[in-house]
Amino acid sequence: MPFKITAIRARYPRLAELALALGGFGIGTSEFVIMGLMERVAGDLSVSAADVGYAISAYALGVVVGAPLISALAARVPRRTLLISLMLVFALGNIASALAPGFWSFVALRFIAGLPHGAYFGVAALVAAAAVPIEERARAVSRVMLGLTTAIVIGAPLATWAGQWMGWQFAFHAVGVIAFITMGMIRLFVPRQPHDVEASPKRELTALVKQRVLFTLGVASIGFGGMFAVFSYVVPTLRAQADMPEVVGPWVLAIFGIGGILGNLIGARAADKNLMKAVPRILLWCLIVQTGFYFAANNLYTGILFVGLVGTSMALGPALQTRLMDVAGDAQTMAASMNHAAFNCANALGAYLAGVTIKAGATWSSSGLVGAALALGGIVVFYIGLRMEKRSDRRKALKMNSNAD
């Protein structure tokens, strides 16, 4: 039986969801805009475009470190207070990123900006899921994550255009402003949540030793990496292999985001219908479209088409978030936050492996083959975990029968 979180209903639930989604919009804009401004950042900080992948990986590493650390240390902090605090750190981290004097200080500040990411989405997802019937949880989570995918359609392209005209630093200043607005909206529209008096760092950390939680996080860390392998280098790939003009770059990000929104909505419905069938089917789809990108990237039109198809890989998000809610037991905050840490492990892994492959002399579109390999890895991890889960259930059933006799 899935764990159900108690929560106080919002007086204006749609505005509460909008407030939570706006935070996701700011986070998504910050995370993805750098893909469109990669060459601008590289030129200004005197490094190669491939080297900017280190900044992407640093942000992702910040999410990975921040999610368990914040979830454990803030176990007893009321959820609304925690959400506002996380947005404050996020705002300051992005404004500081814009003021970085050099490349490695920029990389370090992207790490700091990433620290609140996982905990914010984890707590926001719990607040949203608690407010709906159990059979609608994935769709509630998807509405919060819609802020993230909308950022790819609107936030990242607009920030990219602005960054091309006014300097890449402007994009990160704008994200800081969005974060401050989010803080105000959460204070106004998200109800005060009572803290769990039984919560503790030790209880939250139990999520990290649950086999089903670990395998779900493994699927996210590896399987989702394929999307990031492609997306991290999509603009320089199409510029190098399909002669794409720089001005088209924001449109490419928007098309990826449209694919992300469609994937998010379809994936949520599939997860609510049959969660355990949805996950491997989505991963198989990821493998197919990421392989297709490798062959499509030499032509601008087919390349852009497959960028949108790769974006539908976002379907994996609601499915895995819901799965973690089902298997986390009392350690809900940790598990929900670690889902986004796992996605950013995937971000770091995908960006790193694709960057290493490209710097070794492979074509830019080889990121699609790296992505396909990671999607296949996610499928393998899923079925290994499922097999071990069934084996564990059989052992428990035999033990219960033995005790009954």
C-alpha cells in the first residue's frame, strides 16, 4: 500500500500549484539555459564549448550532494519554510554565478546553485501529491514538474535570446528574480504544513538502504542520462553538422521543451494506469529516439525533429517519482528529493560521457549513441531490480508461511 502524506489543503489550490511550478520554472531555466549559451560562456571565459560541460556537471553534482544533505538536516523543518529557504539559496547562487570572475569560480558557483534543486522538487512533489486522491498522484507530480518542462519551452529560449543580446550573465540574474518572486508566492498561497514530530535525519536516511529505492534511483541515474547526453550538446551539434544558424538555437530548445511537456503528460497518465509497465516502455522509447538522433543530426530539419522526440524522454520523471513514493515508507522527503538527485546524476553522467566521446574525436552527434547506451543500461537495471524484488517477496512469503505452520 503506497504511503500517504497528510497535508493541509490550500485555500487557493491552483495558485499554490502555480507557486510550486514557478519555482520549477526558475530551476529549469537555470539548468537548461546554459545549453543555449554554451558558446557565449566559453568565449567570455576563454575555454572550449566542450569544457562548459564541466559547469553543467558541477550543477548536477550540487543537486546530488544537496538532496540527501538537506533532506536529512531539514527533516523537522515545516515544508513551506523549507521551500522558501531553498528558493533563497537558489536565488543567491544564480546571481553569484552571473558575477563569477573566471571559469572555475563559475563552475564552483554552479555547484552551489544546484544544492537546493533536488530538495525543492522533492518537497514540492510531496505537497502536491498529498492534496489529491491516490490514483491521481502522478498527475499531481507532473503539474509541479510542468514548471520544469515549461522552462525548456519558454524560460530557456527567452533567457538564451536575452543572453545573446545582453550577455549570458543576464540570464542568471533573471533566474534570481524568478526565485524571489517564487518565495513570495509560496508564502502567500502554499499553506503552512505542520512538521513531523517523529521526523529525524536517521529516519530520512533509511531511504538510502532500501533495495527498491536504490534500484529506482539507479534507473533514473543511468536511464535518464541519455536525454542529457544529447541535450547538453544539441546546439553545437546542429551548428557543426547541420550548419544551423546561431539564431535558431533558442527554437531548438523550445522544441525540446515541447517534447518534454508532451512526454511529462503522457508519462504521468501511463504511470497512473500501470506504473511497472510504464517505466521499461519509456526507456525503450528513449533508446530508439536517441539512436535516431545520431543519424538525423546531419540535416537541420530531421535533427530538430529528433530533438523534440528526445525531449519526450521527460516521460520517465513522473513514473519514477511515483514509484519512489510507493517504496520509501516513512522516508518520503529523502526519497522524493533523491529522485531529482538521481536525474542530475544522469545529467552529470550524460554530459560527461558525451563530452569525453566528442573530445576523443567522435562526431558531435555521437552523443545520441552514448544516450542509447545509457537508456539500455536503465532497462537492465530496472529488470535486475524487479527480479530481486520478486525474489525478496517470495522469501518473505515463505517465511510467513513457515511461521504460520
